[in-house]
Amino acid sequence: MRTLRQILRRYVIALSVISIVVILGVTICLQVRSEQRHAYDIATQTLSQIGQVLNENDHAIAEANEAYRQECLNNASVIARVIEGDPDVINSVSSMKDLAFISGVDEIHIFDDTGRIFAGTHPQYYGYTFDSGEQMGFFKPMLEDKSLQLVQEITPNTAEGRMMQYSALWSRSGDIIVQVGMEPTRIMEDMEKTELSYLFSLFRVNPEASYFAIDVTSGRIIGSTNESDIGHPASDVGLDINDVESKPDGFSATVNGRRSFCVFQQVDDAYLGRTVSNADLYHRIPEITFSLFLCLTLVVGVLSAAISFCINRFVVEKINDINRELGHITLGNLTETVDVRSSREFSELTNHLNAMIKSLLNNSKKMSYVLAKTSLLIGVYEHNENRSQVVCSGYLPEVLNLTEEQLAELASDFDRFEQFIDGIRANPVPGEESIFLLSGEDGRQPGKYLKLGETVESNSVFGVVIDVTEAVTRRKQIERERDRDPLTGLYNRRGLDNKLAALFESPEKLGFSAFAMIDADDLKMVNDTYGHDKGDIYLKRVSEIIQDFGPHHSVAARQSGDEFVLFLYGYESKGELLGALEELAGMQDRTHAQLDEALEIPVRFSLGYSLTREDADYCDSIKKADRLMYANKRERKGEIL
């Protein structure tokens, strides 16, 4: 057994290790949470800035578009005035191209009042009308209202599919429509600089973080710092759109094969997000944790050493002093007292120990007086841990089937005495409370039924041993006569009911089971032919057949004169159980009964059996087996006839 010093050192070390582990665990959790919060703050700040830039760019593009639209209309108006001043210019393609160059436009188209191009810088377009395509049809309403001045959005032109912006108005004379087309190179360049792909390209200098823009409607990536991801569904890179939508505070996901912390926010029609891999996000945690571990180990080591020193000096050593003095008292020196008063607690303990030692002598005297006066067959013993001797009453040797010398030897050492009592407790009597069987020595003495009772109070053990052999034997005899058939020794009807009721309290432990009803067919013939004493032998033979039948558990009973019940249970499979029943059925006509030395007759019996079910009353199974047994009896009589 370990010393108190060793136990305390062990628990101090264990507590220190647990404290370090808990503190490190809490610290790591806090650091992880802090890093995630830091990543969330950076993400929200960056995404907010991206959203702000997008809004500002949208306003700038809108203003630039409006200015460009106005410029297109102004160019169309100037060209119309030039044509009005010199109508012949429309008859020369080269003149129209010079006019376009001077005006800063790319195309000039002249429509008549029916909406057909008849002049301009591009003869290949001559003959086109407002019905020649969707792009041309935009200007068709001008045929109905000559006050209209229309500017079309940037769109592919009808003939070549080039991105163009067209504007058109009527000449002041109202006889022609002047349309100019300008290739919006500057506007397109400005728009490209406002697109997400351009903005995300500016973030590629930071390899730790990746940025994504996901379309709200389609769930596809419309912008990313990794250009190869653009156009793919978000799920292809490991982003769950449900997490993107429902977890604005951030979530973990495996993005492009790397476990990452992700933060997404919705800006207009897109989810903007920032992802940081766990390796980059938590790269500082191992170093911080290791430094904290070294500090904690140093602090805990110093504190543990100081605590151990104080406990050893002011507790363990004083307890050792008390144990030394108690050891002297245990050896029989009851006049010695304990005197350890280094603290208030030890002073109180000293007073209690000295008071207890003083009362031991008085208690021993009282116990001896009581034990000497008792006349009942009761054995009493008492032991105090401060003494190795066990005090016993006078009847205890007789109750325990021991001689005076044997009991004195046991009583001299409480450990041996307790082992002897534990040996008795190892043989409990089934169905009895606190009653145990004491076997006779080497079978030469009959066994005894002993009732044991023991109480432990403080450091004292008080036990009582009562010889209840006569009462238990009488009760068992009554139960045996009540529950057993006197002829065969099998259960009778009452005993069978009690046994089955106890078994079926836990039907799940029965496994596969069945009832078999058995009727001794030739009992009447044996009684009439050889006499009733031979009939009893015949019935005993049937009982022997079924009493120990089967490889597993069984319960056999005699229901009435020639009827028997056999309950088989504990089988692991239905097939195994049916095999046993078939084996029993095979014994119907191949067993014999030795009625006397010269007379042996075959044993014949009818058999019916029924498998049990957990959800059914076992009485129903017995009734079904009984019906099948009588059916078997009728069948066997028919075969004999």
C-alpha cells in the first residue's frame, strides 16, 4: 500500500497535469476564437470596402454613360446640321467618312422618312431598315414621332456584332434621320476596371486569403482571386451555398482542398466572401501554446514542490507520529496516550483518540458481561481496529462447528477471522436473506444454516451468528412436500406454476423455448397386468427419461396420474430446439422399463409440443401442446388398431 506522501505526490502531479491540460485547452479555444474573430473583422472590413467601391464605380459608370450618351446626341446633331448646310455631302461615301473622322464617330447612317438607310459611311448597310433586326428596331418609334432623340445602350450591331452605341435624331427639316455609331472603347475600359474580376486581381498579392463573388440566383462563382474558379458552381470549390446564405458570422469548409474559415456577405445580387486556410489562420497558435506550456510547467512545478514540502512537514509527519503511538496502543499498551498538538485539528484528534482509548476498557468489560449471561444459541463477536484480538461469546465455537482451541487461534488475528466469516458468506442459501450454508468438516459433520449479521460503526465491527438450521430445514421440507411429486420427485402442478412464473419474469433470458406434454400410454395396462407397484416403476421410468432431457435447461413436472410436462429453454436457435424435440419424439417407442429383474417392457408415450413466444401467455402454449398430445395419442391408437 502506498504511503500518504506518495498518494499526495501522485494527486498533486495529476492535478497539475490536469490543470495544465485544461488551461492549454481553454487557451487554444480562446485563441482559435480570437483568430476567427480577427479574420471575421478583416473580412467584413474588406468586403465592406469592396461593396463601397462597387457602388462608387456603379455611380461613376452611370455618370460616364450619361455623359457619353449626351456626347453621342451632340455628335449626331452636329452632323445633321452639317448635312443640312451641304446636302450633297451625303452623296459621297468619302465625304461622309471625312465627316465621321472630324466628328469623332465611327459610323454615320442616313435614313429616309420610311426608315431605310440610303446613305452613310458604310455602303454595305444601305437598304437596312428599322425592321432588319432587334438592334435596328430600337429606333422604329422615331417614324411615328419626329421629336424623338434616341440613344441606344451599348449593344452588338446587326451586321458585324461589334459593341457599339448608336444615337439618332431627325434633321430640322424632318426629311432624314441621322444616326451615328460610336465604339465605346473608353467606357468599356472603365467598366472592366469596375468588374469583380479586376478588383479581385488586386488582392492576389496576398496569398493567405482568397476572395470569391457568388451569384445569388445561380450559385455560380462570378469573381475570384483564382481565375480558374470563375464560372463554376460554388460547390465545385467546396462552398455550400446554404452555409454562405445562413452563416454570416463565418463557417468552416474545405475550399479547393484546404480546410478554411470563410466569411460571406451579400452585396446587391452577389455574395462576396473571404476565405483563409486554417494553416494560415492558426499558424501562430502552436508557438503561443508551446510558450504558455513552458510557463505553466515552471509555475506548476514550483507550486507543487512548495505544497508537497508543506504537506509533508505539517501533515504527513504528524500523522506518522500519531500512527507510531497508536501502534504501541494496538500492541496492548492501553495506558499510553497520544500527544500531537502541532495544529488545532491535530489537537482535537489527540483528545478524541485519548477519550476513545479510555472507553475501550469499559466497553470490553460490558461486552464480556453480556456474553456470559446469554443462554441462546447465538454467537457474538466484536473487533476494534486498535486491537488485533476478536472478542467472542461462549456459544460461538458451537455455532461455527469449531473447538475452543480453533476459535482462539482464529480470534487472535482479525484478518484470519474475517476470512473465515467471508468463506461462510461465499455459500448463500438461494431464496433466503442473510442465511448461509456452513458445510461439515470433510463431510463428517452435517452442514448448518447460519444467519449472519454485522454492523460497522466508526472503527468497530460487531457481528452476530445465529444457528437457524432447524427452522430452515423444517421450512424446506414443507416446501419440498408442497411443490414436489412424492413418487417421481418432479415438480407437481403447484411447483411447476411457481417455477414457470419465476422464469417468465425475464422472458428475454429464455432464448428459444417450448412446452412438451407427455402421456404414459400403457400405464393402465401395466397396472392391470402387473400391479400398481409396477405401474409406479413405469411412471418413474418416464420421469427419468424427461427429467434430464436436452443439452440445455429444462423443467419437468407431473401434472396428474400419467401426464407430464417438459419445458425446454435456453436454446440458441429454433432449429436446435426443434432437433431436441424430434429427438424426444424418437424416444416414444425405443425405451424400456425394467419392472423387475426378469421383466422388461417397452415404454410408450404420446407427445405434443408447442414453441413459446415472448408476447404470449405460456399457459396458451401448454394448452396447445396438450391438444397436440391427445391428437398424437389418437393417431398412435389408430396405428396400433
